[in-house]
Amino acid sequence: MSILISGGMGPEEYDAYMVIGGGRGGRLLETDNRTVLPFGVHVRTLIGRTDVLHAWAVPRLGVKVDACPGRLNQVGLMAHRPAVAYGQCSEICGANHRFMPISLEFVRAGAFLQWLIN
């Protein structure tokens, strides 16, 4: 399975927005639209950007990958149980750097297929 993570800093490029005061003790890591993935499945993640240098980081999964304009980097992910993994851009990329959270939700394969259908 592969997913593509691409975008930039402009508000028109966001697919998930930060939930203020939600989860993780006010650390501003929760989003309103989580990326849902099946656990126990190898996921190839392709990462690129259109504007400035970013770094896609999810510490729980041991992942930090630079996202460079004009370049496509890849990293493999796998969760071994249902979980939610949080991360954020870890590169000082501009004024809104702190407002770029990442939320990945790992679910059972049946729940993932149901999510795809809906």
C-alpha cells in the first residue's frame, strides 16, 4: 500500500486542520481529519512539497523525512496494533510552522476498508 503526502504552507493546500484544545494535553497535535491506515500492513509513504523545505516527523513510528521542493522521498511505515500516532513538521519552514500537525490512525483492515467506502 502507498500513500502520497504532498502540499505546502498555503491554507488552500490543507486537508486537515488543527483542533485547538484537543488531545495530548494542549500540545496542538490533534487534527480534524486523521489519515486512516491499516495496522499490520507495510505502508510506503511518498513525501514531497511544493514550496519550502519541511520535515515530516512522527516520533512514535521512528520516522522523520525531509520534504524537499521538486523531490519525492519515501519511507516505510508499519504499526503492529491499533493506535493513533501524532507528529508535526520539524523543520523551521515559516511563520505557520507550529500549525502543521500530523495525525495517523491505525485500525483493523475491516475498519479501514469501511473508511475507504465512506
